[in-house]
Amino acid sequence: MTGLVYKSTGSWYTVKSEKGDFIECRMKGKFRMKGIKSTNPIAVGDIVDYELEETSDTLTGTIHKIHERKNYIVRKSVNLSKQIHIIASNIDQVFLLITIDNPPTTTSFIDRFLVTAEAYGIEAVLIFNKIDTLNEQTLDDQLYLQHVYQEIGYKCLRISSTENKGVDKLKEMMIGKVSMFSGHSGVGKSTLVNAMEPSLHLKTTVISEQSKQGQHTTTFAEMYDLSFDARIIDTPGIKGFGIVDMEPSEISGYFPEFFKLKDQCKFNNCLHKEEPHCAIKAALEKDEIAWSRYNSYLKILEGDEEHYRTDIYGDDRAASDETRK
Ligand SMILES: Nc1nc2c(ncn2[C@@H]2O[C@H](COP(=O)(O)OP(=O)(O)OP(=O)(O)O)[C@@H](O)[C@H]2O)c(=O)[nH]1
Ligand SMILES: [Mg+2]
Ligand SMILES: [Zn+2]
């Protein structure tokens, strides 16, 4: 029998059958997908083959095959730097929730996320959530960031999940699709799912007053069927985004505004650092490329991965003055 994985806790997987029942399944033996070394062999969104276990009183099953994935989005696991964690698979679009200051989201984090989505060929949309909390300064910061990303071509939405602003527009974009919410803990992913489907009552928690960070309320990725013909995968907040191995020459291809200009660089292997007649540096000087994007690019190029854990709330805050050049 074939089903779709709605939740994975590591040892048990909730699979929705073709008839629409939810069956708790285990994995049979060990199996690996070709070329993927991940901490989790099966992810939410996977299509699997399973057999029902006849011996048990409750309905359980064993999974013996994963169908090939259309795509998947991964992050490097923070502790085991060589391993990756598959957040979800077979998704049509991913929404990154961003808050300006509660909690703060850095441009470096946003850009790492976007690079990952570009690399895996998944459309990414930016959601600026908690717009009801913005003051004069943070509103300015939010609008500036939105401008930067819209210029590049990313769709942006302004939402207040608690005041139900902008939610209908989002729903429209989700019809007929599998979408995923991502972002730091506390940005309001689960609150936004509740705003779209109040009957779900997903657990949410206020962010810590002191640290201005979320409390990691959602602990496992889970998919939900929504009443307007849409599916959403709510995910646990992520601290940082380690970029999975990329060749230095590949990276600028995942910055769409760099990619457009690349052919105009003097050297076709230009890494846009110190090379003469670099079209990207020229665009930067003319303010046609945002400095925050260029800085993110350099960090990824330098393999600056450990950094994000310490400076995420530090000097490269999304809305800091340096990035507003
Ligand atoms: N003012 C305001 N508060 C919001 C909004 N969206 C979410 N919140 C609040 O932000 C806090 C965190 O929301 P959650 O939905 O738990 O955040 P999350 O992103 O799911 O967090 P994790 O599950 O930890 O990753 C809660 O207190 C929400 O009520 C919003 O649009 N405006
Ligand atoms: Mg949550
Ligand atoms: Zn160049």
C-alpha cells in the first residue's frame, strides 16, 4: 500500500493511506537513499510503501520503500556538521517567516535560506509576520527589506497572524499546493497555521521577554490538510542554516540578481571578490545590489558556517544600519 508521511518523530511515522486513514508506521530494517547522508531516512512529505501489521491490536504498519523525491529541503545538522537533516520533501513552495525584532531575523539567515531553496529548485516566498507590532523604526526596516527582496524577484507578503491581516492573500497562494513554513522559533509559524485553520489549535508560546527568542514549541515537522484544498507543513524553528556543500563557483548562481550580471564580469570564473571589471562589484557600487546580499554571499563563499550560531542576534541583524546602505 502507498501512503504519504504526515509526521515523523524519528522512530514512528504517521502515514496517511490512500483511503484517508492515519496509520502509525515503523521503518523496516535500514535503508538509505542514494547519495544522501541524512540523520532522518524518512521525512514528512515522503511517499512510502507500507504493509499493515496483522499481529497488533492497534493499526500499525511497516514502511519498506520510499518513492523517489521530487525535491526536498535540508539543513546541515548543527552538531554533526557532516550530516544533513531533511526537513520535508515533495513540496511545491516554501514560506520563510521573518520578524524584524521579536525575534530578530538576520539577512544572513534569510539569504542562506533562499540559497538553499534556489539550489533545490523550490519556490520561496517571504512572509513578514507580526506587522501589527512594528513601530516607526522597525516599519522602516521591514519595508526596506521587502524592497530589497522584491527587487530581486521574490514574492513578499505582510501578515499579522494574530490580527488576521494578509492571511487571505496567503491562502490564495496555497490552494492546491503543498507548502512549508520555516523560520526562527517564535516568528509565528504555528500561529499562522491556526489563523488559517482555527480548529487545529496548534500549540504556540510567547517569546522569551529576556532573550527575545522563541521557546522551540513545535518539536517535529508535521503536515496538515487545510479546509481550502491546501496542505501545510509546520516545522520547528531553526537557529541557523548551514549550507550543504556547494562549489564556490556555484554559489553566485543561487543569488538571482548576481546570476543576471555574471556574464558581464571580465573573467568567466569570477568569484566577485577582488577581480578587476567585476559586474557584481560595479552594481554594488551603484547600489543596484544590496550590501547585505553581497555580505551574505561572501560569508557563504568563505564557508563561514560556525559563525551563525554566535552572531545571529549580533552585528548583522536584518535591520541594522550597516545592511541598510
Ligand atoms: N503580535 C503578534 N504576535 C504574534 C503574531 N504571530 C505570532 N505571534 C506570537 O508569537 C509567539 C510565537 O508564536 P508561535 O506560533 O509559537 O511561533 P513558532 O514560529 O511556531 O515557534 P516554534 O514552534 O518555536 O518554532 C506567540 O506568542 C504568538 O501569539 C503576530 O502576527 N502578531
Ligand atoms: Mg511552532
Ligand atoms: Zn564578478
